[in-house]
Amino acid sequence: MKLRTAILALTACGLSFPSLADINLELPYSAELVLVNGVKKDGNEPLVLKNGENQIAFRYQDGYRENGEYQLFKSDVIIVKFNGQDANYRLEMPKLRNEMETFKFNNNPSIKLTDTNGQAINFEQDKLMKSGIQFGRDYEAEMVAYNLTDNAAAMKSAAITTLPAKVDLDGKQQGENVAETMLNYWYEQADPATQARFKARINQVQ
């Protein structure tokens, strides 16, 4: 009872308790989430993230009017990796008003990450790309593969954490290490022609 009274008194005095969240990330309306720390996510609601390293993947999605016609723009999937500790951050992107601006942004996305004081926060940026047909993409699997690379925005911890669960669920064979498990996983995902080419390449090396 005394604790409850104390809390009410502090609230009445205008004092607030620190958020239980480690990191709060505010997204612009034009950001459409794809993945958060390797896990599928959509929308653009504010995110509550753990302290330390985090990785989000999203698209710039917005419309603009040009020559009297409304155009919808969806960018490639952008990856942002950053470190944070008990803070509130904001992701900022420019308003794109014509086709030229969308073209420039898609080639070289202009993004800012700031704290509540407007100070710039360091982050790594890249894109999650896939050649060929874009329909039916498995973004979680693509991000696992990306996170095993040495690319700037790769997050090795997410690859190691995500991979075994996905492989187990799919009933795929695990290897003795992450790289071997990934080879097993992607070999099983490939069509027979691709598997044959892979075998031929391995035989040439041997």
C-alpha cells in the first residue's frame, strides 16, 4: 500500500520512471519493415529493441505526384545495423517528390539515425539484394545468408541464432559449423539443375 502511494505521489509531481525498454526506435511513415534482427516484421510502428547490436531491414514506400499522375515507389530492401544502449532513436529519410529523386535514393539511400537531441548515431548500411524473379522471396533465409558474409551491415550473431531454428523447422541436415549448415540448407533449396551444377563445380575443385 505504501509503495502504491509513493508511486502515485511521484506521478503527481510530474516525475516519470525510465522505460523498461532498452532501445526505442521511431520510424518514418515511409519506412515499411521487412525484418527486425532476422525475424519477419511489417508495418512501421515504433520498435522496442534490446541493448547492443540491432539490425533492421525495410523499404522506402511512398507515393508522389508527377505530371498530374500519382506514382507509388518501393525501394530495394535496405539494411541498417547499429549499436545502442538505453536510448531513444529516430530513423529519418527524405521526402521523395519525383522519379529522379526516387532513382537516386534507390541507388544510394540517404538515411539518418539520430537521438532525442538530434545528434547523429553511427550505423552501417547496405541492401538485401536478389537477382532474378522477386516474387515469393524468403527474406529470413536471405538475411541468414547475408549475415554470414563480411558485408558492412551483416550481424553474425543473428545468423547463428536464426539458422538452427530455421533448419530444424525445415527438417534440413545441420553441419558441424554454420557454414556447413548453410551449404546443406541452400543445396536442399536449389532445383535439380542447380544442384547438378554445384556438384560439377565441387568435382572440378577436387
